[in-house]
Amino acid sequence: MAKVNPYLHFIGNTEEVFNFYKSIFGGEFAAVMRYGDMSGQEGCENLSDVDKKKIMHIALPVSDGHVLMGTDAVGEYAEDAVLGNNISLSIGADSKEEAERIFNGLAEGGEVTMPLADTFWNAYFGMLKDKYDIQWLINYDYPKQENQ
């Protein structure tokens, strides 16, 4: 069954926020990726050196299978990251087919902001805003040995 995890959007202070959450919940980060890690990827060629140091994705397990995730909004997305729309619901699908089913269902009547596609972090990932303006991130992590 798919899991729902909160995904928080900040403007430049995600690392500070998540270090604070880590001090409360304990544990270790499951992932820390910076925009600079995306070198050579489409969309990152215009990032400033400051933005390249910002958090693209961070994940902190907080309890039995639940993960708090976040990002720094950069560029045009920073303008939209305001109180009220600074959270997305992240779905961790169990299969590529489940990711497609959930994504396509939520996208009906909504707006796809990033189509489902294979990523450099070995996942099948897409983003959308549903017809009720809720932001969704759909992700299926390929098994380590599986080739996309």
C-alpha cells in the first residue's frame, strides 16, 4: 500500500529547519540532496551558486515508516512558496504501475507540474497539483539492482 509523507517547502532555510526537527525527533537523515548535486540535469543550468548549495531534497524518518521531507524552493518556485501552499503530500508507491495509477488519478482535472519520469536518484517521479490545488509528489524507488 502507498505511504503518504508530508513534504515541506521553505525559502532557503530547509537545512536549519530540518536540523531543528532532527534535534527533536532524533535519528539520521535518510537523504540529503542539494541542487548542486543535479549538475548536468535539465533545469539546473541557470541556478546561482547560492541556490546550488540549497536543499533539493531532505528526508528525516520520524516514526515507524513515516518520513518528514522537505526542500528549498528556488527560482520561480520560490515566488510560490508562501504560507498555505508550502506543503506537498508525498506518495511512496510500491510499484511503477501504482505510481502511474495514483498520478493519473490525481492529475485528472488538475495540473501536471512535472510528468512522471525516471530520475537521477533511481526513481520514477512526478509532481502535480490536483483540481483542489493540493500539491502531490509521486515517487517509486527502483530496487537497487533494477535498471530503469
